[in-house]
Amino acid sequence: MLLTATRSAQAAAAGLAVQAEAKGLYYGAAVSAEHLQEQAFGDAVVRECDVVVPENALKWGATESRRGVPNYSDADQIAAFAATNHKRMRGHTLAWYRTTPGWLAAALTEPRGIEVLYSHIDAVVSRFRGRIFEWDVVNEAIEPKDNLDGGLRNTAYYKAGGEAYIAECFARAHAADPDARLVYNEYGLEYDSGNSERRRKATLQLLERLKARGAPVHGLGIQSHIKLGNPIDERRYAAFLRDVAGLGLTIRLTEFDVDDSDLTTAAPYRDAAVASYARQLLDIALDQPAVIGLMSWGLTDRYNWLDSASPRTDGDHHRSLPLDANYNRTPLWNAISQSLAAAPARSPR
Ligand code: XIL
């Protein structure tokens, strides 16, 4: 009886975006043009989100699979959905070493090959100028295991342009849309492990160097793909958020989800574990006033990237998102809602 009452109260509650907005935060989710065509999916986005993020549609491999032949059809559909429904659109992502077109590797090794990246940024950011309020400009440029100075990742961009490519990407994006907020996006920053600690340190130092060079970087995106079983380093994670905020940067969790691959118990136990782990992270993150946004990487377990990226050995679907496969709100939805309720209010940015 009590459980039924709780469930119906949950079903009737305002969407996450409304709850987030009450605290000066924004809430959104990664979407695809294909799924937005499904009525139930579109309705769920309208109900829960005030921001949409193309999950793949703006990646270079999607927009220019043939050199010089841009294709923005999926991104345009998502932008149209956002405009029609009065949602904002986040851009993801301009300089990532993955999901790149097949022709890129050779192009980057040509003389001044790095210019091809800058031209890509000019083209995409100016095309969506005024329609994308915030861009993940550079994504995943850090990998301490690659043993480069500064813990940078040894990507084809780095090989072509050295560290300077990162600042130049921000400069180009800023020139193409001076009103867009520009974000550096990274993962693996929350755990109690040597690896996470090296990643936190390298990320903070990269942001410090970018600021020192006067690069137009406005904030940090923390992907927040967290995996159950990895202990969160509450103290160091909170200190990291404070340090980033201390640089005058805003922070948003950009790709939040909880990988439950290693949990083999029945669904209700998995849901409870996912929810309490999520709550642990979100309570720390949302307590920091520089954290201004939260995006889930997908909205419903019906379409969950983890099912292919990190398949469960029992063949079951992941239960990592705020709506289940039938668009019902999950215990994770509740955890997000409660964490938003507990968060201090901040002025919207
Ligand atoms: C993932 C998408 O969800 C998948 O559909 C695609 O096949 C690969 O990329 N970090 C990121 C995202 O920054 O762009 C990735 O998205 C997930 C990891």
C-alpha cells in the first residue's frame, strides 16, 4: 500500500528539469534523432529535460564521414525538436579522438594537418551559432597512462599539434560563436584509486594552463559514467570540484549513468544499489555551487548505450537511467530527485 502510494506520488511529480531549475541547475539527456521520432520518447524528453544533447549526431564521424561533404541531418532534427519544445541544445563534441571519419588519420599527418581540426570547429560551431548554448569543445584529452607531459593523451591531434591544439580549439570555437559556453569534458575523476587521482591532477593542471594562456574555457564537464563497485573518493572528489571552482570555472556532469555490470542480484536489488551509489556521488557534486548542470547519458533503459558498450554477462539489460524500458521512473530517478531537493540553491548560469 505504502509502496503503491510512493510510486504514484513519484509518477505525478514534476520532471527532473523543473526540480533542477528550482535550484538554479539544468537537467538534460543524450538523445538521438531516431528515438525522438518515437512519440513516447519525445514526450519523456519534454517531461524530464530542459536540455538535449545529441548522443552521436554532432561527432565528426557523423557530420563529415566523407571529407568536404557535411551531413547535419540528424543534428538538425534534434535542433528542430529543441526549438519546437523550447529546450536548449548542448553540443557534443568537437575534438574527440574517437568516432572520427575514416579519412581523418591521414589528413592529420599532412603538413599543418592540425588545421583540419580547426576548420572543422569553425564550420560546425558557426553553423549552429545561436542554437547551441554550450559546447564540449575538447573531450578526453587526458590519459596519464600514455606517459606524456601533463598526463595528456597521445592522440592523433596531439601528434599533429602538440599541447597547443587544445587551447586553439577553444579559441576557434569562441571566434565562431562568442556567446556559446565552452567546456572541457573528461571522465574517470571520482574514484578512490591512483588512476583517478592522476586523472584529477592532470585535469586540474590542464585547466590551470588553459586559464593561464587566456584560453576561452568556461567550464569543466565531468562525464560521470560511474561503475558500481568502484569506491568514490568523497573527500578528494569534493576537493577537486572546489579546486576547479576556484579557477572561476563552472562544472556540469555531462554523461551521468551507473554501470551495474558486476551486480548479478535480482532487478530490485540492482535498482536499489544503483540508486544509493548515484545518490552518494550526486550529493557531493550538487552540494558544490559551481556545479550548474546534470545530463544523463540517455533517458530510458529502452535505449541504453551500455548494453553494447559494456554488455552484462547474464545478457540482461542495464538499469542505469532515470526511466526504465517502459518509461516509468526508476529508483535512480528518485535518487536524482532527492539529491536535487537536498542541493543548495544557486543563481542560474
Ligand atoms: C558513446 C555513445 O553513447 C555510443 O552510442 C557510441 O557508439 C560511442 O560513443 N564518452 C563520450 C560519449 O564522451 O560521446 C560516448 O558516447 C560515451 C563515452
